[in-house]
Amino acid sequence: MTTARSQALASLLLVVSLYSNLMQDPSRVYPSRVREVEAKRTTDFAAELNPAQLRAATHADGPLLIIAGAGTGKTRTLVYRVAHLLENGVRPERILLLTFTRRSAQEMLGRAERLVGSASRAVHGGTFHATAHRLLRRFGQSAGLPADFTIMDQADAEDLMQLSRAKLGFSEKKKRFPKKSTLHHVYSRHVNTEIPVPAILSEDYPQYREFEEDFSKIFADYTARKSERNLVDYDDLLLFWALLVESDGALAEKIAGLYDHILVDEYQDTNQLQSRILRGMCRTHRNITVVGDDAQSIYSFRGATIRNILDFPAQFQGASVVALEENYRSTQPILDVTNTVISRAEERYTKNLFTKREGGEKPWLVTAHDEAAQTRFVVDRILELHEEGVPLHEMSVLFRAGYMSADLEIELTARGIPYEKWGGIKFLEAAHVKDVLAFLRILENPRDEVSWYRLLMLMPGIGETTARGAIDAMALAAWDSDSFGRYEPPPRARAAHTSLVQLLAALRNSPADVEGAVTVEIARVRRLYDDILRERYDRVEPRLSDLDQLQTIAGGYPSRAAFLSALALEPPQATQDFGFGADSEDDVLVLSTAHSAKGCEWDAVFVIWAVDGWFPSARSLGSEDQIEEERRLMYVAMSRPRNHLFVVYPLNVYDTRRGADYSMDQLSRFLDRGVREGMQRVVVDRPESAPPEPAAGPLAVDLRALLKGRFGAT
Ligand code: ATP
Ligand code: MG
């Protein structure tokens, strides 16, 4: 979130540093080369990178692994490597930069642009999933995947799993049988890690081992269902990409041949499938650069494995390995504390870090009386830092799970402090948004069973049996577009059926290829849907305004297909990603889950709810591996700040999970004594904590006596 001013300042500094370096050692400057459109700026790599970073950034062809701790400039080195490749004549569209979020790809390419100019805009940057999607739309047809497939997000995939579960006779009522989310989790884990289902069950769900065969049956049905309905889940995106590039023949060669250089950030959080993809993409060349930190691996619950980093030299024979040990981000007192936190890890490959950033304040460990005191401390301190000149966007508040910021959000709103939130529940996961999207999705893909089911169940008079009956009838008629109209509903459902048929006909007849077509479609859907919404909810206004926003967003897309794919694939992290709400130039505070803060940095960082059972999460206390992952997550959170770190823990927790009562809570186990030694401590009381003045001697005023007799009583 760089403002125009700081951008200008950055380029000015760049010019100054280039100039001074030129004066010192002209041979270190890359010769400037003239381009057609713009004169290219030259970058003095040696002046802006340390020797190890420089070696990595200017590495010649061949595999390269950068393994290093937090804040050592891994991401920066990748940016400079992109710049180096471009300066050396590699065509931008022949470079693929894979990152963990869309935001980080954009940021990295923005930085590369400042180094080498607009050519970097043509570099292909994005997440694995988004890249898979792009390739499958383009090449999938030659591999039997119709071009108009619909992408299901995780919730859709679980719903489809539920349909398979029901079809095979495992009704909701069968108590001991795994839920749809468990089924989906096992399935997804199997696909991403290639661990056989029985092994996953033994390891994670021994109570379900007896259902092993049923799992297979359900998964078989789920797979068939997806293919019949032209649906693709997130795991398929990766799996199909892997299978495509692993196959024999011209198609695999063609896809692998699209790029000459592949660069991957945050490699510690990739899984087995992603590593297969990379090997497949490198069948015609071996120009792959990956960077990662085993101490920051935080996605093993999704199948990520640090084996990818550790096995890289074996998988890519002759790989160069570069280690970085100087941290450029944080001051020494912060680094001392984070080094201690991670030194407790069971297994670790990267070394302790050092910095030249001496001085600065020790990190704070703040004991707050309760949540209200925590909130008040954080908000007061943010305002103080702001007074001292720290912009809001240079501060963040981090927490283990999205719901933990609720109290803080209320207070920030009340005090008029603008913020945006990353991670946690997203706009698109809201039921009413998904409802409206379901209408668009069946227009796009009439076989989208999950969406049919969703919208049928919305309609008054239509229940489970009718919905299933209608879907079965459509499936029998090969999902032709009139099959729903021909379906004979039971009398109770007739009115709903008729209005749906009319709506769908109107939608199908309205032109789809004019500007703003999707916005118009949503408006039509809402003529029916808004009333349903009013029926269902007491507080309907915020939901209606979400739908207004959805309509606005839709206006930015050229087609319904583009709109739906973008929403399913790159769910915006914050409302700001949509380009509405706060202006991107606005100065806003960031609230984020620790997961979503990965790779980012701020001047000041508050880690709240540092309570055992909250961070680490109670759900992870069952196994050593999970606790280790929580430790790495705490390390990620605490290693984000440059200058100020506050770790806050409320002492009294009003906890509905434990029967709506207050309990005294323990400080997070990761802040053990050794860690605390590097911190300064402060205790904040609750706001109204002044103890009552003891009544001393005769009453100063007798309030009750003053009122006596007022209404005639004696
Ligand atoms: P993380 O592990 O958190 O992803 P990272 O290793 O990717 O961190 P970066 O984000 O690239 O580290 O760098 C951390 C900070 O240090 C950034 O502000 C970056 O600009 C700065 N930095 C890195 N290397 C240098 C350098 N050689 N000179 C000056 N600043 C540097
Ligand atoms: Mg990074």
C-alpha cells in the first residue's frame, strides 16, 4: 500500500543511490539498454543487495534454492531476479512468478516495475490456482475438459460431497458417520498429499476407519458427479495441471514450453502436487528459482510440506543453494525475541538471524485485565503512534482466527479509525451473496447441481424432496435448458416453480455480451430474491447493501464467466481488493489473521489474544506436530514489525465455549520465560477499575434519604 508520495520518494532515492554508486564504481552498473517505448532505468544490483542476495538475483540458468529466515530479503531477491532476467533480454511473458496471494504477486511486479519499467507488467504472476485456471481454460479442451467448466469453492465442494453422501444412503441422521466437511477434508488431503485414504483415516480419524469402503464409494460418486456436472474443485485445478504436464506428448511439451523461467515465493507452503507441477513445467528447461523458510511453514493442515524445500536439491540435481542470515526488517531487540521463540522449535534448518539495526525499544508484553482493556490499549497506542507520525497503514493488528477481532472492530468503528481486514470470513462466503451467485451459475452451467439445489431450497414451498425430484428430472433430460420448465412440481411448489421458470427465461433472453450485462442480471435476480431475503432475516439492510456491492463489482467484469471465475478463484481478502470502500490511497489500519500476514511487514505490529487455547488454538493442542505449526505461526506473526512489537493477552476471558463464564487464562505457551526476558512488561487495568471509595465515618450524602418523601411516602 504505497502512496504516490512514497513512490516518488523511492524513485528519487533510487536515482540518488544509482548516481552515487556510479561515481564510486562505474563497472558495477549494468549498461543501460534502449527500448522501443521507454528508456530503461538501470538498477545497481550490487548496491541494493548483499553479496548472497546478489548471487541469487543474478544467478545464471539452472535450479536455485534460497532458504532463509524471516525478513532476510527473500522476496526482495526474487523481485530483483525478475528485474535481472528482464534486463538480460528474457521476454516478460516467458517468466512465471508464483506467489501465495494475488496481492503479493501484484506488489512484487509493482516493485519490479520501479526497477526496470513497464515490461514487468507482462510477466505472468499469480497463485498456483489462478495459473492452473488460466491454463485449463486455454488447453483443457484438448484434454477432455470442456472450456466452460464451473469452479467450486470449498463450501460448494462440501455441498456436492453431501449430495454424494445422501445418494449412497448415508443420511444426515446417521450420527456416527463423518460429516460432509470431514469427507471433503480427507478427500482433499488425499489429493494434495497423495497419502492413501486408509493412512489418512488411521492418522487423523481412527474413529472412522470402519467406514473406509464407504469413503471410497462416496469419493467415486463425487468424482463422477463433478465430471457429469462440469464442475471443477480447487484440488482439481492443481491435479489437472499436474496431470497435463506429466502426460506424454505434444500438449505437455506445449504447456511446459510456455515459460523459460519459473520463480516461486513461500515455497515452504507448497504441497506435493505443486512440486509435481513444477517438475513437469521444467521438463524443457531447468530454470526454476524457489525461496522459502522452513520456520515459517504454516499450511501443513492443507497438505503443505517442508519436504519440498528440503528435497529440492535432490529433485533438481545440481541446484545452487543460497542461505541468507542477515535480517533487514526488525530491530535487534525484536529479532532477539523472535529468534528465541523459534529456537524452541523441534526441527529447524534455517539459522538464527542477525541485524545491523541496533537500538530501538524492547518488544512489549501487555497484560490486559480483559478483552475491553486489550482493545482500549491497542486503540490508544495506535492513536499515539499515529500522533508520532506513523501512518495507519504502517500498523497492523494480528490474531489467530478471524472472529477474534470483533470487539476491536466495534471500537475502531466507534472512534472513526479506518481499517481493512484480511482473512477470516469473507464477503463472498455470506449466504445471501452465495444465493445470488447460484442463479448466475446455473445460467453459466445448467448442470451445476450444487447451485440448483441451493436456489431450489430457497424457494417457498420447495423442500428437500421436491428439490431432489427436480434435479433428478433435469439429470434424466441431460440438463437441457427446458427440462426444469417441464418438471411437474407438487401443488405446494407450483407458484415457486412458475416464478423461477419465468425468471430464468427472462435471464436467458437478456443479451449477455453487452457492457454491464452481469449487473443487469443480478438486478433481475434480486426482484425475486430480495423478498426471500426479507422473509428470512430480521436485519435485512446490511445484506441488501452487500448485494448492492456485488452488483457494483459485477460491472467491472466483461462477462458472467469472467466474473464467476474471478470470485471463486481469488476471493478478495478485503473489501478493498474490490476497489470499493476505502480508496487504495487512503491510510487504513490492517487487521489480519496471522496466516494472511505472511510475507508482509509493518512499522508497528500488535499480536492480540496471546492466550493459551487462543494462540495456540485449542483445536491444535492435540498433537505435537500441530503445536509446532502453531509455534511457527506465532513466529510469523511476531516477525512482521520493523520497529514496534506489542503482544497483548487478556487475563480474564469471557468464554462462551466454556459455558459463558469468566475464566482466568494463561499466557500463550510460546512466550516462555526466556522469551519474556527480552520484553518489557506492562499491565493495563479495565477502564472502570477504580476501586470504590470505602465509606469512611458518617455518610457524606445520604442519597436515599434525599429521595424519601418525594412521592408522599413518609
Ligand atoms: P519473509 O520471510 O517475512 O517473507 P523475506 O525474507 O521475504 O521475509 P523481504 O520481505 O524481502 O524478506 O525483506 C524484508 C525487508 O528487508 C524489506 O523491507 C526489504 O526491502 C528489506 N531488505 C532486504 N534486503 C535488503 C538489502 N540488501 N538492503 C536493504 N533492505 C533490504
Ligand atoms: Mg517474503
